[in-house]
Amino acid sequence: MNEERLMQQFGSISRCAIKKLRRVLAKSHACTQEFEKSQRTVDKIKARAKLRQLRRVLAEEQTDLLSSTMASLTSEPCSLCMYVFPKINLTTKVSYKSIADLRASWTATNGSAENIDAGGDEAGGGDTTNDNGESKEQTAIGMTHARMTHLYDEAPVCVFCSQLVLNFSTYRPSSAERRAQDVKQKRTVLKSIKAREATERRNLERCDPLDYNSYELNSDNDDSEEEEVVELKPDGRPQIVRRRRRQTVRAPVPLGVVSKRLHYETLRSDSLNKLTLDEWQKIIR
């Protein structure tokens, strides 16, 4: 619409007002176009964000699905510790026989340790045999579970377990080493038994209220010049012998007199009914 036509329709509007109105209309049209452009941009951004959110949700679901389906292909448990590792980290391959031998050595070690702890019993030798039998049975069961036909197949182990499996001397000793280990184990068991017996003997001596020598019936601090001693006859029967007191420099233990007298009375009461006439005459003299 030109200025003449505007002036014809709006005769009261001057030419300057028409120009000003045209500039205002042009500016409003430009603002309207800019607003529409901005609105289209905002709509595109919202649509892109919505698609990105949907893609993220689908990606998470697909990642879980992919990891669950590919875990069996990319991961594998260690044959010794049974922890699951990526296959790329299981670089060491050993035979399953090595793992079975290592577990058998652990079983035998645990059995020997339990046997040493129970070494103070009287039937220590029998317990050793039983423990060895049990360890062998456990080893046989483990070998059965390992499927004997597949013992020499390759089995992957992790870096930590490879340090144990590759040290063959610890669980696959030679015949000489095995004999030395058996001798050492028996020596350790006997040593523990002797130590336990010595400890019990010392405890009994510590709790014994008698004097230093339990076979002496008199104490050193009484006024008698003779002492009575229990001796064994050739046939194994005890007898009481009177002899001159020996001069000793040791200090008497407290309660030695009372304890030895009680011990003497006990022996005397036990032997009264078994004495013969000749023995009675010897005692009465």
C-alpha cells in the first residue's frame, strides 16, 4: 500500500504519520518473524532434548541387556579362587591337575595342623592315621568332582593365583622331599607331645604339697635322727626302710612335715592289710 492510497483512505493522516506507521509496522513484522524463528528454535531444542532423553533410556536398557548377554563371552571365573575376571586378564593357563594337587596339599596341611593341636592325647598315633585317612578321602572326593578325564585340560587362573600354582615345589614335592616332610611332621608331633607331657609334669610338681623328693616320708626339720624311705622290692612291692638321716643343706618346704606324714599314713593304711607276719615282725622291731 503506497502513500497516495493511504492518504485517500485516511485523509486526516499526514504523510509523516503514514511513514512513521509504516516503520512501526515493518518493525513489528520483523519482531514477529524473529519471535516465530525463536519459537521454532525452542521447539527444535525441546524435541532434540526429548529424543536425547529417550535415547539415553534406551541406551541404558541396551547396555544392561548387552552386558547380561555378553558377560558369559567376555568374562570367566578363575579356576582356583572362582572370582570372575575379564578373559583378557586371565593370561595364565595351567592344567586342572595342578589346581587339584594344590587343593589336596591345603587339605593335608589343615589335617596335620589339627593333629598337632590334638597331640596331647594318648592315642596320638591313631589320630594321625585317622586324619591322614580323612584327608585322603577328601582328596579322592575332590578328584572325583574334578572329573578325572579332564584333569589335564587347560584352566585359566588369575595373576594372584598363578603365584601359588606356578610354585610347584610347595605342593608337588619329590619323593625325597616327601619323606623329609613326613619325618619333620612326625618329629613335630612327638615334640609337641613331649612338651605337653613336660608341662603337665611341671604343673603336677608345682601343685605337689610334698617336699622335693616324693619318696621321702620325713621332713628335714623334725628332731628324729632316722628317716623312713619307701623302696621297691625286686618283686615290685613297696617297703618302708629306716635309715640314718642324710645331712642336706636344702631348706624344707612349708607344710613338708604334714604332707609327708599324710602320705606316709596313706601308704601305711593301704599296705596294712597286705603285710605278712614276717613283715609285721620287721615293722614291730
